[in-house]
Amino acid sequence: MWIWEYVDIQTEIAIFGILQTLLISAIGWMVARKMKWMDARAALRAEESLLSMQMLSATMNLSVATAIAVRDKKVNGVMERALDDADQTAKSYRDFVDKVAAKQIAKS
């Protein structure tokens, strides 16, 4: 004997409606959770891309300063600024990597 033999059609419709609502709510919750995770990853990628561009710029500045120093056979203020910029950019990138690593360690 099935329980459905004792339930009228309106009750069956109501039960199926409730089940459908619960299923759609669960799917909506999973999608929202996945979107939040994807947004967080996109923000990390954007920050990493910005830092990478800053590192490329610092590398280019250091290369130009080195070329000028070789050409002029002396180190000038351009080299000092380029070295300071490279040091600051490297520190920013290390801080970013440390922050990401700390989040990963905290997850496990």
C-alpha cells in the first residue's frame, strides 16, 4: 500500500509544490555560493594582474636605468629610483603572496 492512495489530489499538488520550491531554493543557494566564490577569485586575479604589471614596469625602469648607467659609465639618480621602485614592487608582491597563502592555510 502506498501512502498516495490515501491522499487527495490537492494534497499531492501541495506536496509536489513544496518539494519543487525546496529544490529550486537549494539550487539557487548553490548558484549564489558558486558566484560568490567566482567573484572572490576574480578579485584575486585582478589584484595579481595589477601587481604583475607593476613588476613589469619596475623591471623596464631598472633595465632603462642600467642601460643609461652602462652608456654613461656611471650610476645616477635614475638607477636609485629604479632600484627603490623594484624593491617596493617586490615587497608588494610578496605581501600579496603571503596574504593568499595565509587564506589557503586558514582554509585547511
